[in-house]
Amino acid sequence: MTLKTKAILLLLTATIIWGVSSPINRHAMTFVNPWPFSAVRYLFGSVALLPLVLRWGHRKAPAQYFHYDIGRFMALKSGLCLGFLLTVGTALQLFGLTMTTASKSGFITSLYVSMVALFGFVMGQIPRRQVWIGLSLCLIGLAFIGGNTAEQSGFNLGDALTLVADLIWVAHIVIMGYFAVRVNPWKLVASQSFVCSLLCFIIALSTDTMCSWPEFVRALPSMAWGVMAVSVAYVCQAVAQINTSPAAAAITLQFQPVIGATCGVIFLGEQLSWPMGIGAALLIAGALTAQRAQEPVKITADHPRYEMIRAARLATAILILGGCGLSVWMTI
């Protein structure tokens, strides 16, 4: 089994865990505020990783085996940066879940697959042809899945907040790829989870939204699932991104809406129809196509079409930011 195949299997494991988390989180949001819920959830995840950090945290990061200078306090930097992104992204997604369905949330969240490829283009990297073909198949598949939930209250503020959260997840997956080769994966995930938990506790206390003891007991099973969703899933992602690009990783992670929507039907009684099968088949075809791509082409100043590409990069960035901002403004 090649390293790339192992990376895909790890990403699929993370996707299954996060897909199952969608209906679990939505159920918990009916009786507890997102801030204390996130705080305890990520605290459970970081505590669960502590024994593994003590056991394997001394191992070198991949870059250190090649005598690459990773700089000082890299683990601290990764924890602060990724922990902040987790706090913002999780809060937006959980607040959005209070106003929409688990199926719609999973579909909209998966739109970050296309945003990762576009973000790479904005940063000066052109994905290979296989990535664009795979991305097109995935977007068509996601359209089938989204069409399945289109009649459920239309596009509302919860959907808009979930769309803005996509920008945060794009930044997280790209920055995760940067730190994954420079920081021990156990330290990386434990530090980001602890920082996220600490920030959520601070916000919950400052906004007086801490849950009561009966609410805590009622939400405890959902919070305990954070051990899987926070620790196991993010470790799988961190290890996998050592051997795969952000765009390829994002396309593999887009199976989350299929799993989330299916769990929403099974556990929450949400409606689901035949387009899910077509969408799932297209997602699988798109993921398999994109995984065959090589590394993206980097754009430099000596490229013959550098000025035209730079203008297109700027227009793409404005389109992404403007679209997300407009969606929130129109639903407030």
C-alpha cells in the first residue's frame, strides 16, 4: 500500500467521523449554547490526546528527518493559529446548525472543496487538469445532494453562516498542510484543540452563555463524541496531509455531506430522496479522478501570462469574499 493510498484512507476515516458528527451536533444545539458545547468538546479531545503526546510527542516531525530548519516554537505557533481558526469555524458552523438542517449544513460545508482549489489559484498555484475534472464531478454531485434539500426553508441565515465557515475551513486545511510536515502530529492536534477549548471557555464566560448543570448532563454524550471528532479525526487529517496536497485532501473530505445527510435521515428523521445516490456516485468518481493529479503548477513572474493570471487571481478572491458577504447580508 502506497503512502498516498494510506493518506486517502486516513482522510476517509476523518470524513466518516465528521459526517456522523453533523446530526449529533445539531441535536445538542437544541438545548445548549455553541460556546460551552465547543469548549467542553475540544477539552475532551485535547485531554484524550495527552497520553499519546507524552508517549509519542518526542518524535521528530517529517521535515526534521531532512534537517529542515523549522524555526523555534513551531508547535506553539501551530496551536495558536489553528486553534483560532477552529474556534471561529466551529462557532459559525454550530450557530448555523441552529437555523438549518444537518443535511443542508453538510452540503454547504462541502463547498469548501471548490474553495480550496480556488484558494490555491489565488495564492499562485494552478491545479492540474485532473483536479479540475474531479472538482467538476464533485460539484455536480453536490448539486444533486443540495437539490434534495432545496425545499427545506430555502437559503437562510444559518446557511449563510455555514457558507462563511467554509472560508475558515479552507484556511485551516491549507495551514494544516503547512504545519503537518513541521510539527509532530500528536502535538499539533492537541495544541489546536486546547487553544480552541480555552478560547471558547473565555467567550462563554464573557458573554454569560455557560450552560447549566442539567444542560451539561443532557449534552454530555454529544460532547463526549468530541474525543472522536476532535482528536482521532484531526490526527488522521494531520498525518494524511503529509503525503497529499490540500486540494486533493479537500476533495476526499467532501464525502462528509453524504454521511451527514444519511445520519440526519436515520437519527433525526430528515427527508432524503433518490438524488443522494447519483450525487454520491459522482463524488466518488470526482475523488478518484482528482487523486491521480500531480502537484500544482506554481506561477512565477517569468510566466508568459503572469499579468493576466494575476488579474484573474484578484477577481477570484473578490468573487469568493463578495459572494460569502452578500449571502450573509441578504439573509439578515
